[in-house]
Amino acid sequence: MTERRNSEGKCIYERGNTMTDMCITKLSVAEAMSHEFGTVSEDIPVHIVIDLMLQNHWGEVLVFDENNSLIGLVTKERLVRSITDGTSDNLPIKSVCCNKVITTDKEEELVEARDVMRRHRIGRLPVLNH
């Protein structure tokens, strides 16, 4: 797709170039982020988190400790892999979540957030309000 701008300065795309050529250089993370995720306490059992994710159509859940600090992230894919590997669904969610969570800020440029995700080979980048 080829990028052009209309009279209002908005991007218009035409066929031809790759997705990396799209107009994301002027966007902030806040303009592109999803709000479709859940939050749970670290001690909630895995089976309850699975139920919550299915009921609310969440693809990921942020896991917080008793001090309301982010300690992990769990995705549907990770839960399926854990259960398939024999992990009990009665364990607390903290036992299966990824606890090395890389985060961003809503003011960060979208290009930089994309680069962080590529560099760390991650599919989710939680946005925190600092």
C-alpha cells in the first residue's frame, strides 16, 4: 500500500507497499491499543480465569499481587499449553503466567512499541498508566 494524506492530514492507503510502510509514525500507543483484556488477582485459580476469559472474550489477562503491582500476564494460548501439558486448573494463576512482563506507556510512539515487541519477540505489550 502506498501512503498518501487527504486534506485533513489523515492517511489514505493505495496498493503496492508492505504493511511496514503504513502511516504509524505519527500515532501514539493510546491511539491503537486494545481495551479487551482482563485483570485478576495472583491467587485466583486457573479454572476461574479460564471461565472469566471465555465469558468476557478476553485474549489476555494481567495478573496483579496483593499490592496491586503487575506481576504477570497470561494469554489463552499459554493457558491451553499449560493445561495440555498437565498443569492442574486448580493452581493459582500466578503459577502459569509469564512473569517477565514488558510494558509500555500510552504516550509512546506506536513505531517504538512495535520495535520493542519485535526485539523481545512478544505478542502483547501491556499499556500502563504511570
